[in-house]
Amino acid sequence: MAARGRFITFEGIDGSGKSTQARLFHKFLRDNGYASILTREPGGSVGAEDIRKLLVEGDTGRWSPETEILLFTAARRDHLERTILPALERGETVLCDRFADSTRVYQGAARADLRSVVDQLHSLMIGREPDMTFIIDMDPEKSLTRGLARNSGEDRFEDFGLPFQQKLRSGFLALAQEFPDRCHVINGQDTPAGVHAQIRPLLMPEL
């Protein structure tokens, strides 16, 4: 069992399978006696879930990239205060489906060239990085088809189309090179069980 809380994030383009991997590892850890919580962004707390609806539903032009950054940061701050930090202080492992890296890529690179704004707000209002990040790398065309097939009603970013998803993939791969100590790129083309098997030997020594 973990002696101290560890903060693990799963990142990737829409439909990459990161949410599935987060759920699989939450079950795996709980089944093996590790105290852990599974959470997500945007969301993960009552206030952040309210903001989530504003961000992932509606037309693509509903918000400017600048406004999105502010909304994501507000949701993340509430999530951090009310969910992530309390769990880490209890010594639990926090598995999070997306965190600040998504804002760095989506609004900081793919939507607009606003990375410096994202980083400044992160430094001022969040100030926390994950201990380890798994970037699930997936072919953008396949992942977009998968994401749209869910018909979840939260398709605002998928509706930007394939070129946007291609920009996102490039952004996440560049991020992995920028933060090589914590970011691990995982081949998402495999089955869910196969992807899980790639991640397990990387994650377990850290817990």
C-alpha cells in the first residue's frame, strides 16, 4: 500500500482510450489493496462539474480559446482544492482523466498559440504537476470515429474535426518530449488489456 499519495494522470486526444485506462487502473489498484480515487477533468468536484457542462457541450464557437482557459483553470482550482489535494493528503493514489497538460495542448497549442498564458495561470492558480502522466497515443482518424460514435452529447471538441485532432496528437507528443521525466507515451492502438499491460510495469514501481 502506498505510504504517500501519488498523482497519476492519463492524457490523449479525444477517443484515445485514456478514460478506459484510468478506469481499468482504478479497479486494478482497488482490487490489490491500494487506496485510490478516480476523477476527471473538467470536473471531479461539484463546482467543476457545473463548469464542465459549459465547456464540452454546445457549438464549437461558444467560447474563445482565452475564455476556455479561464473556465478550465477555474474548474481545475475547485477540483484541486476539494478532491485532489485532500485525497493525496490521506495517502491515496489519485488517478485523473486529464489535467493541466490537456489545457496546454488544446488551448495552448491546437486552438491558439496561448501556451504562455496557460502556463502563467497554472503557476498562479494551480502550482501542481502530476507525479506521472501516461499519454495514450492513437491514430486521430480512428480516435475521432470512436469519440463521435459514443454520441455522449459532450462532442464540442470532436466537432472541430480531424485537422484539430491531428494538431492535438502533435501537441501531446511534443509535450512528452518537453517533460520526459514524468510523461510516458503509450501505444493506444492495442486492445484495452494490451494498453493496460504496457502501463502496469511503469506505474507499479512508483506506488
